[in-house]
Amino acid sequence: NLASTITSKRKLAKIIENKYVSDWEDPRMPTISGMQRRGYTPASLKSFINDVGISKRENLIDFSLLEFSVRKDLNKVSSRVMAVFNPLKLTITNFPEDKDEILSVDNNPEADKLTKKDVYFNRNLYIERDDFIEIAKEGLYKLSKGEEVRLKNAYIIKAINIIKDDAGNIIEIEATYDPKAKSGLKTEENRRKVKGTIHWVTQKHSYKVKVNLYDRLFTKDNLVEDKEKTFEDFYNKNSLLERTAYIESKEVINSNDNNVKYQFQRKGYFVLDKKSTKENVIFNKVVDLKETWKNKV
């Protein structure tokens, strides 16, 4: 038995009938087709089975053990991609307006065979809104006015101005960059400590996609029914959240193959959904980068 999961075909048919999920292939379903669409790999499932082993007694296996097996396998095979879910404009005022710089970065630093890819960098970027805080606070590794952070695989920048709309909402950050503090350069400027490292995408070259953020179907580990409640009472209303994101470029989507996995840096592991098309790109979240469930419930 797997925590937060039911495997009874009768009960699974009931949650389909009651529209908690779409069908037997829904990525939240504990079916082979559902797990495949979610992005779980055969190797990770075999690893999970080996780790669980065989017991003489009926056990309830923690779902996080399955996620650990998936995460361990995907770490080796997933291409790294920068993706911004809640964009905030960032303008680097001292970077040339008409220049596109090409950065050579690792596809996957954990892979057995290292490969490189090109990523565009320019003056007008998007960063995560959560990576900026108006007033710096101790222990928060975020960009704030007068503070420095490193842009992943790029330069050290310093926020110099905050632009707000009429309602007082922050709509843009202006910053400067240090051309001598480029990632990989062995310079004195590159050795200084900054608040942290944040990811980004360019406004010009980024590509808007849909993302399905999946989580466990039920909020309770042990779904044994009693007189007062059934397994349906513990349905997780947040087991599917639909969002949009900007990925670094359309070129990272090299196929519609469900076997190709991606790590959206600082976000989690993702796979293209079977219903994804060239005109409507959809990514499914496979698993978080680390265990987070205990912090949610």
C-alpha cells in the first residue's frame, strides 16, 4: 500500500466517474499509463520496488520514497532549463540596447557525458517576482534595491531603481551589470560575495507555455474508510494547478517525446504532455526538486 494513494479499481473508477480526475491516463492516477504520462520512468519504478523489498506483513509505504526514486533517476537524464512562472521585468540599463549575447552553458552538469547549449542574454529580462523584495531582510537571498545577486550562468547585477504603477504595484526593476563578473571568468570582481543566484529568461527569446502542476491526489496518508468519512473526503483540491510559464527559448523543446525530461531550475522536473502540440505546448510537473509535502499539510 502506498500512502495517499488508492489502487482499488472500483474506487479508481469512482473518482473518474465523479470527475476528480479526467480518465485512467490522468497523471495523478496510480496506473501505468498515468505514471508514464506524469513522467515517471521505468528505471525509477524498478528502483522503488527494490528499495521497498518484500515484507510478510502489510505495510503502508511513504509516497516520498517513490518520489525520491523518480528524482534520483531524473537528476541524471534531465536537461536543465530556465523557466519563469511569475514574471517581473528586469532592465539592465548599462547593457547595450541592440545586443544579444550568447552564453554557453551545461545541458546537465550531473550527466555522465557533459554537453553544452547556447542561451541568449540581453538587456531586457524576466525574473521571478518572488526573487525580488523591496526592502532587504536578513536571511533572504533575494534581489533588492542597492543589493547584488548573480544571474544564473551570466553576470552579477545590482538593483538601482524600482518602477511602480499608479496602484503602487512593482512592474519593473532597473539594474546594472558588472561585465567583469561573468560566470566562469577568473577575475577579482567574480570572487565577491553576493546575496544569491537567481534564474531568468530574456523577454525577446523566451517562449510562453502551459504547465500542469500535479500533486498527490489525497491529503491523508492512510485512506482506510470508517463510518464517518470515505476516501473521497480527503480529495486534494490542489492536486492540479494550471499555470503559464516563460521558458528560455522554444529551441529547448527538441521533440514531443514523453521520454525526454527537463529540470526547470529551482522549480522541479517536467515532461511534455501527450496532448502537447507545436501551437499549444504543455508541460506536466513530474516531481519537486526536493521533498515538500510535509510542509503543505
